Amino acid sequence: MFNRKSTVFALFVLTFGAYSGIANAACGNVIVAEQNWASAELMANVDKVILENGYGCEVELIPGATMPTFTSMDEKGAPDMNPEQWANAVYVPLIKAVDEGRLVIANKAPITGLGEGWWLTPGSIEKHPELKGMTAVEIMKHPEWFPYAEDPSKGAFVGCPAGWGCQLANAQLFRAFEMESKGWVLVDPGSAAGLDGSISKAAESGKTWFGYYWNPTSIVGKYDLQHVDFGVPFAGRDNWDKCITVAEQECADPKPSAWTKSEVNTIITSEFAKQGGQDIVDYIGARTYPGPVMNGMLVWMADNQAGGVDAALEFLSKHEDIWTKWVSSDVAAKVKAGL
Amino acid sequence: MFEFFTTFPVMERLSLLELKKGIDLSFRQFSRAYGDQIEAFFDPLLHFLVWFEKLLLATPWPIIILVIAVLAWFGSRSWKLVVGSAIAFMLIGYFGMWKDCMATVAIITVCTIICIAVGIPIGVVMSKSDRAQKIILPILDMMQTIPSFVYLVPILMLLGIGKVPGLIAVCIYALPPVIRLTNLGIREVDKETLEASEAYGATPLQKLTTVQIPLSLPTIFAGVNQTIMMALAMVVIASMIGVKGLGVPILRAISNQYLALGLMNGLAIVALAIIFDRITQEYGRRIQKHRDPQKK
């Protein structure tokens, strides 16, 4: 771990030491990935406003998602920046890209207090009070509490949409815990809308629901989803990186494990780190959203059906105390003037 | 003064927001109040879908291929098509897509049956009444052009994820052609033929079942053919709300840049489309030949 950190650090020094002289001279055109979920939309739009108003960049937002955006940044060097890269899904290639100097981790924790895992709707606990405090391993003994609509003799565990990084992890954990032989079906919700829809449908009608989600999200805040402890310890990075996060045919015997600690980074291309200059890299490094504030913003976005643009304006006007600490005072003044 | 011309007079932001929130809230209340009943209403459909998919999966594969081949023969009377269909299904199975393919065939078949059962009566009503046509045509236009993601949201809120909501999403898109072409076919039936049947004292119902529908069958069949094609085009969208089938691996392929996986499953959908298309088209053509003996 220290090795990795020092490599990253060395890269920072190498890359920016040489270019700090022309910092901020011309920020130029910047492409920022606006990934298709609320917190990423908010962050991308806040970055857009601050980079444009504060640092004179021309920012273009392009749509993205965890895997495609990372692949494109790694292979093609565009977009220049991904504000919210969930790193677990791309752990090995990300380290490789950083080591080989293509990508830079500009912020190791842009949001505090986040995590992936397995959750229950409050309605599940109301219906079956025994669920309170149960671990995932204990819940697995009761598939009958979560009947699957298409085959009520089985229990439904709602996994991750096809193509998300977490889909493989959920599928492998499903196998590691031998949930199929315990009477469970791994339901693929198909898309983000499908996953959210299945939760809100269950929560609104007080039905039971057991599945994968993550925090901070408006869904967790709004429906008061209850986090479930796995009941087994984290079984090591080797098991997680080489087995849980790869396809079934690449690793046949995953070991049961708790969910890995979630790591979210802001990553930028080395090209952009050079082009943008030290000031911008400093801003990205300092830009940390406290978890509760982010959760509050997400619920606000959901309540007001706000997109990233509106949310960024709301954040910048309501939470001045937070973002003005990320930038120097004259940049803060420029951003405020531009609002 | 000029400001009026350069900036569009837009609804006040807050009232617009209230309007949007109001619509959402009332729909949410509606779905809370009636969601369970609506779900219960569709329960038989769900059971049928699950049963049909299980039947397809439990049937030994040679029998499925045989059934497809027999269908192809009765539809087209062409050996080429029979052999081609059998080979296509064998390849789909050989490349490990059999299970997904059967799930897709199940949902497409049920969807086609529903569209025929709902669409032909609506088409008949439309052909009988110009006022009905004026009302229904714009609705059909909307069903065909509104982006499917738009109606996925209310369907999800009402029915959650799974086969039934997926089926409804597919049907919304696939239903219009069969309605349109039934309407067209009946309206195109020769006036003199109708007069002749009237002269023999046919009641309106007899006119419909013995003259108009039989004479417009080829056109109606073209509509059924289009409906099947459009249903297949919706397979991937349906997978976004949890329908199993060939769409799921395609979604996985899109997000992970699995070129081969996406291509194989995409081509499997194309193969299904071509087989269904050729069989129904040939069948439609054969009905027409029968009506037009001099063209033989």
C-alpha cells in the first residue's frame, strides 16, 4: 500500500513540479464525465461551474458510466476527468494506469461516509421483526420472507443491473454464500431505473425487499433503508480482487466475504493534470463533500426532480461554507460573481 | 421591450416545479392505492408467461427445433426456410444462448398473442367509425414515437420490475401496426363486394366475419408481421426492467465493451427476427395467392 501511495506521490511531484510554472496560464477545453446517477451529476456540474468561472476553462460534460468512462479515459485519454470513479470495480486496471502514468488519482475521497452493501426496506423489518439486527448470513436462511414474484417458492435477492461493476461482485457473492441452494434467486433489475423502481415499489407498499444498494443516495435517505451486516469478515483483497470482482468463468470458487471498503476517487488524465496546472489539481484534491451534506443534496434533487445543473446552483448558493474552502479566495469571488 | 422577443415567456420556475411534483405525487398516490389490485389483475398473465417459459425450457431442444421447422414448413412451404431456421436455432444453442433465446421467444410469443387479441378488435372499431379513427390515430402515433424510457417510469412505479411490466412496455410499442393495418385492410375491401353481400341479406356481423375480415387477412397479416418485428426490437429495453432474455447479455456487453458477447446476442435477435419475418410474410403471401388465382 505504501508503495502504491509513494508511486502516486512521485507521479504528482514529477508531473506537477515541471509544469507548475505555467499553471493556470490556459486551462483550455476540458471534458468532464457526467455519470448517470445523481451524486455524479451534481459533482460534475459543480466542477463545471467552478472550473469555468473560477479557472477560465471551457468545460464540456459528456455522459458516462463506471466502466465505459474508465475504459475510455484509460485507453483514449478522454474524458479528462471523472469526478466520482468507484474504484473497486476497476481496482487492478486503475493501479496499472496510475503506475504507467496515464491517469492520476486527484482526490482519494471526494465524498465521505459512503459504502456499498446489502440493505433491507423498513417494511421487511415491520413484517418480520426478527430481521432486526440479523446478519446477511442469518437472513439467507429465510428466503420465504422475500417471495419472488415469478416463483413464490423462492426468495428474491435483488442484485446489480447488468453491466455495472457491482453486478459481478453480487453474482460471485451469491455463489460464495451458496444462496441458490438455500432457495434464493438472484434478480437482475436490468438498469438503474429498475433497481430504484424495485426499491421504491417495495418501500411504498410496505413489502419486503432484500438487495444491493449503496450510500450516499437519496433512495437510502428517503426510504430509510436498513444496512445489513454480512456476518462474515472481509476475506482479504486477494479473494476480492481476483475472484469476487471477476466473471464466474474466471474464478470458480469465491469465498464468502463482507463487502470491501468502498473507495471512490476523482481521477483525471495525466494530460489534463499538465494542461490544467497545479491550482486546478489542488482544487480537485481539496474538494470533499461531507456525507450528510451530499445525502441532503440528493434528497433535495429527488424531491425537486432537479438535474445536475439546478443541483449545482443550489449547492453553490446554499453551502458556500463548504466549497469556498476548496479554492482560494479570489477564485471563490470569481465563482460567486458568475452564479 | 425587446426582451419579450428574445427570451421566451417561460412558466415561473416554482409553479412549474409544483406542477411536476403534483403530477408525481398524484401518480404515486394512485399507485399506492391501486398498485396491488392492478398487479393482481395481471397475475394470470404472469403465471402464463412463467409457465410458457418453463415449458419452452423443459422441452428437449430437438423437439423445439422440430416444432419451429414444422411451423416454418406450414408457414412458407419452403425447404430453404425450414433448413435455415433449424440451423439458426442450432447455432444459437451451440453458442450458449439457448436459455436466453427461449425466454425471448416466450415473451415475444405472448406479446404477439396479446397484441392480436387487443389490436384486431380495435382496428375493426376504427374501420367502422371515422370518429373512432380520429381519436385512436393520434394515440397510436404517440405510442410509436414516445421514447420508451418515458413510460418505463410509471410502469415501474405501478408494477415494479419483472416480466409483466416488461411485457406491457413491449406491447405499447408493438401494438400500433396490427391496429393500423387491420383498419386499413377492412377499409380497402371492395365496395361492390360489400354491396353484393348486403344484397344477399348479410347482417353487419356476417358482413364482417365472412367478407371483410377474410378479404383483408393479407393486410392484417402484414400488421402482425410488423408487430412481431417491433416486439423483437424492444427486447433490450424490456431487459432494462428485469425481463430475462437475449437483452440482458446485450446490456452487459454495452457497459463492459464485450464486443463478441453483444454481437452474438444481437445476431441471435436478428436471426429470430428473420425467421419470424419470413415465415409470417410467406404465409401472408400464400393467403394472397389463394385469393388471386390468375397470378399463379
